[in-house]
Amino acid sequence: MDVGELQRKLSQRAIGEPQHRFGDLYSLLAHPDWLAKAYDRVKTNTGSQTPGVDGVTRTPFEANLEGHLETLRQELKSGTFHPLPVRRVTIE
């Protein structure tokens, strides 16, 4: 599946037909190609080498990338995925 092409088509349809109601877009989030594309984009972000709010860096995640993405996929499909809160910094 060409994720970029499908995103382009969905975007064009949304702009061209604002009244159109899309069906099951959520299932696209759990598609292996979409998860892989999302990971590719995240790993290019600045700060992608620093630990997240859970203290895990990208390196151990990548050690079992397919397993982690499959676990995420199953949690998304079953509705059991719960994201962690973002890191907060208090400014005095």
C-alpha cells in the first residue's frame, strides 16, 4: 500500500467533497504499512534519540521494531491502546 498516495487521495476528496463522510479511517492507523510509515517519520524528528516520557530511547525500541509495531497494531485494533501523557515542564 502506498501510504503517501492514499493520504493524498483522501485529502483531495476531503477538500473536493466537504460533505463526504469517510468510512473506517481508524483501521488505517492499525495497518502495518501506516505504522511503519509513521515510525519512519517519528525517527527523523529532532530529539528522536532522547528518552521519551517512559524513559525509553529509540535504540531498544528498534531492537524489536516489528514486535513493538505488531503489539501497537493489536492494541489499536482492540481499542486497548492508551497513550502516555506528554512531558510537562513547569516554568516558574
